[in-house]
Amino acid sequence: MSTSDGRYFSFDGHPIATDGERSIAAALLDAGIRSWRTTRVNGRPRGVFCGIGVCFDCLVRINGTPDQRACLVTARPGDVVESEDVVKTRDVVETRDLVKTRDLVETEDGGTSA
Ligand code: FES
């Protein structure tokens, strides 16, 4: 098996079968891989949670582009997919927290609301 024979993509250096139609997450799950990144605080394993592009639990690096949602991207033969490291995951979470903070509006009693 190799990623150059048209039926596989690479995940952390291992060939994973693909039909070129389903998502990277689906192909990884079919190969028995349930998690491919860890949480930044406790290092807990994460893989697919929502499966529809909402939760960002399934982030991977695809052909060198970080922070791609594995549940939304088709697994193409020859792709090079890598698990996300803890540092990249922390950057994504911090960016999301900044956006949430910016969206808060100060209320008359000094509190905040969305
Ligand atoms: S599993 Fe939730 S965004 Fe991919």
C-alpha cells in the first residue's frame, strides 16, 4: 500500500484507504482511528463530535494547511493529512474566545450580554 497508487491518502505517515467521495473523518473512522488531536488543557483525545462542521473537534492539517475540519473535507487519494498538535489547537480556541468577547455588548447594569 502507498499513497501513490490512487486509493490511499496519508495520515501521519500511514496509508488510509479512500474512495475519493467520503470525508477524511469518515475514512479515518472506517480505518479504526477514533481520535487525532488532543485538548489543550488536559490532553484528552478528540476526533469527530458533531460531524457537520460546527464543533471544530476534528481539526487536521491537510497538505500543509492547518485547522481543516476533517468532517467537511473529502479524502482525496494522495492527500497528506496530519493530526493537529496541541499548540495549533490552543491558537484556534484563543481566536474563537476573542471573537466571542468582541460580540458581547455591555448592558445598563454594567454586565454584558450577547
Ligand atoms: S466533527 Fe465537529 S466540526 Fe468536524
